[in-house]
Amino acid sequence: MIVAIHQPQYLPWLPYFDKVDACDCFVYLDNVQFQKNGVQNRNQIKTPQGPAWLTVPLRASLNLNIRDTPIAAETWRKKHIRSIELFYARAPFLNLFADGLRPILDRDWTFLADLNIAVTDWMCNQLGIVSRRIRASDLHSHGAKDDLVIGICETLGATVYLSGRGAEAYQDPAKFARHGIELRYQDYKSQPYPQCFPALNFVPNLSALDLILNSGPEARSILLGGRPTARSEAEE
């Protein structure tokens, strides 16, 4: 069984969803320390001026886990909804936002992790992702870094751990192997797709919401096109 683990993010980008889709069980790592200035509470959409951040304001503390990090105010909700509706007014599948994500954003959220997971689950559904998704805090695993990851994998009965390339520098494959777990690294490169404001050319590394609203039912095939096997088959 393939397991992947990642902190909950707000409106994640395509590589995040590739990892969720490529595993049998995806774990929202909500029981680790919140990281400031990352993408746990923000992500980018496309505007006529280029990429722009949508940021959820927080009352963050270095001592808080992600699941306990409170959202600071309610004003962000109207701003984010208004920005998405304005900048994606000509997106062919804006109705998906109105019918699904808009009501989620407009709820009275207290904690960042709850918001992020609800948003990500909705986006997974739009991308046809069916892998099991659970919270690390529900598994009661302990430790830090590799020890925590290995503990989660063992609890779930994983035979393969799918990791991002960013962790390759400090992970020890032999340590995973001693626990009967193969350490495998994600290889993903987002592929161009039609976007709003084509005069700006294709802008990569946006929230996957950009793909969903622009491509609708074709979003899944575009997502999968970023995997090396899919790219090599397309090249043939």
C-alpha cells in the first residue's frame, strides 16, 4: 500500500493533488507545527496583473500545531470569494465554484486545518481523486521527521512511502527499508492548459482551482499529464 503525507494547505497547487492521487492513503499532517510564510494559509490565483496571493489571516503561534491554529478574522472570506468571482468571471466552469466551493469558503471557520481539509477534499472530488484521506491527529502517532513518518506508515500498513523531492536531502532510505517501507519520490511537472488572461501566457504553480475552473471535466486528464509516464506516452 502506498501512503503519502503532507501538511494541510489552502487551495493547494497541482503537485499536491498529484501526490494525493498517486497513493492509496493520503494523510493530512495536521499535528505538526504551523510554518509561517509558507502555503499552509495562502496560495495564488491568476489576475490581469499576474499571480496574486489569497491569504487566510491567522492568530499564529510558533507553539501551535496546524490543527490548533486559529483564523484571525472573517473579512477574508468575502475578499477571497469576490476575487475568485471577479478574476474567473470568464472561466468556462465558474459554476463549479458557485455550486461547491463558495459555500465552503463562506462558512464560519475557526481553525485553519478544518478549512484547508474541507477545501482540499472538494478539489479532490473535482479532480476525480478517490484515495482514502485521513488526519494524522486521528492516528496518534508520535515522533518527529522520519520517525513520525515511519510511525504513520506502520500504523497504516504501508509498503511504500511517496515523498516529495524537497525531503530527499535529509531522508534516509535505509531507515525506511529497515521498517519494510520503500521510499519513493514524486516526479511531477505541471503541463500548460488554457487559462484566463491569455495575453499573460501560461502561468504555472497556481492553485489547482485555476485548472478546475478553466478545464472542468478535462482537469483530471491535465493533472495526470504532469506525470513522467504520461509525458513519455504523449511524446510517443
